[in-house]
Amino acid sequence: MGRSMRQVRHLLVVATNSVSHSVSVLPAQYFDVALVDLDGVVYRGADPVPHAAQALRRARDAGMTIAYVTNNAARTPQEVAAHLTELGAPAQPNQVITSAQAGANLIRRTLGEGSWRILAVGGPGVSAALLAEGLQPIHSADDGPHAVLQGFGRNVSWTDLDEVATAVGRGVTWVATNPDTSIPTPRGHSPGNGALVQAVSLATGREPDFVAGKPYTPLMEDSIARTGARLPLVIGDRLDTDIEAAISTGVSSLLVFTGIASTLQVLRAPVFQRPHFVGVDLRSMFDEHPPLHQTPVGWQVGDARAQIVGSPAQVQLWAPLVTCAQWASAFRLLCHVAWSTDADYSTALAQLQGALAHLGDGSAR
Ligand SMILES: [Mg+2]
């Protein structure tokens, strides 16, 4: 966790200009499994994201396997699936893959078979994941834990953190479910699991031995193994979790603008957080994502064309922006120009932001 692990990992990421591919792609037909993030993609807090449930049903009916891949370790897969079903999304508990499950699986593989005692901190999802792996959740550092699994839960207290710190101080293997430092709430931001993990880090001078959730790879690798995916597509709303995890795992990704990421963030994204595809929302699984072509004067994606003019250099964009598919082509084109040149793209970005405000549900930036 923390900076050092991230830096090491980033050295392993192969530099990629992610938007390039040579053929038109219709994601729902091209990919066999969708690894879908939840908050900001299917729902926002208690509210459904417009079009999401319907698009997921359509993808399922088109033969795609849908799995929900979430850093949220507090809830059990049963609870998550019940919530999704309420929203109309196709979801059985075995389609929900949590960072608590990935953390428990990682501990079981690290320790091997056996009736190991694991200090469990977090919501019901943490203990449930350990039990499902045949591990025994315990709650005191004095009961001789063989490992610690630390995840988020609304009732996690100082006493729980004290148990983690005591076990960690004694050298017990420490696994964190996910590194998210904050949780968005209607009132602002609350401490997430990463913040509680850092409290223990500050107290003990240690960092977790493993982090299961996005942007680290165990959760993605588990999701691919469990679904038997040959050609998975990661779909998410955050660059620093969903897209980075996809790139670190070496799989394709689709960023949707129904959650956290803004258009400006994507244009400024470092190479290890650049999505392959972009879409206004989940309906973009059924849109053509045409290849990028070089033209005599610039570049083209679908009907969108761009070139660099003037001094200082500016990006000039010509694109019909009536449909979501046209918008996605134009934005992917602008991504290519922004990621490969130093030209000023502010006018083209304003054009695309204006269109997105009409095409999206009003939350996108
Ligand atoms: Mg999200």
C-alpha cells in the first residue's frame, strides 16, 4: 500500500497508447465477460444510474457474462446482489466479486490448506468471505491469528484497529481488502478503508503485505479466474482504481462518465490510467467504437476529425455530436491528440463538455 508499492507496480506497466486498435469494436459482441464496477456505474449511492440496468440485461441477453467487481468489502455478495436485483440489473450472488473475497482467497493461497485463524476486521462481508474459503474469523490479536484481513465496515472502532495493530506489530501477515482512502457521501467524504489502514501503518511503521482491491491486481485476477473470461472488459468510472487495475492486469477497459472521472481528468491521465474505450454510460457497450486513422492533416475516428492549427498550436475538432456513439468517437479522438501532442485542446474540450451535458444524465463533466 502507499507510495512505494504503487511506484514499483507502475514500473511494471507497459507504456501504452490505449485508444489505438485496428478494427471497429462493438464491446457487447467482442468481449465475453464484463467486469463491471458498481458505484458510479450501476448506481450512485441508493439511486440507479440511468440506462445501466437495462444495458446490463441487454448485454446478458446478447451472451455476455456479467460480473460485478467491487472494492466495497463491507457488504456480502448476497446483499449486493439483492440491491442490484431491486434496481433491475441481472445479479445472482455468485456474480458479485468483492475485495473481501479476493483478500480471503489470497490468504488461503498464501497459507495453504488448513484451519487457519484470521483476525477479521470490517463489515459482515469480511467474515463471510473468510468462512467461504474455509478460514476461521477471529476478533482478538491474543487468539493467535495466522493472518489479518482488514476491510471497511461502518462499525469498525478504535478497539478493532488496536487488535490489527497488535497483530501486525507481532509480525502477522497483513492483508487489506482495498486502499480507498475516502468514501463519497451526500455530505462530502468519509474515511474509507485506506484511511483506517494508514492509521495502523502510522502506529506500527508497517505497510500491508498485500492489498486485494483495485488498483491492485488480485481482485481482477480472481474475477477473471472465476468467470473463466478469455477476453474480459473492465468497465468503471474511476481512473485510479478501475482503469489502473485493468491496465496493471493487462486487460481492456471502458470508462463511463456516470461517476467520478471527468473529461479533463481523462485528457490529463498518466499513461497507466488511460482507458481503451470511453462511453457516456453503459449503453456504449452496444455502440461501435471505430478505429483511429491518421489523415493527411490529422486524425479521424468515425465521423470525427481533428487537426492541429495555429501558433501556439491548438486542436481543432470537427464532429457530429448528436448521438452518444458520435460523442464517444470524438472524445476518444481528442484523447489521442491530447496524449500524443502538446497542443492546446481547451476549445475542443469545451465543445465536447457542452454536448456531454445534453447526452448524459447531467452529472457528467
Ligand atoms: Mg466506481
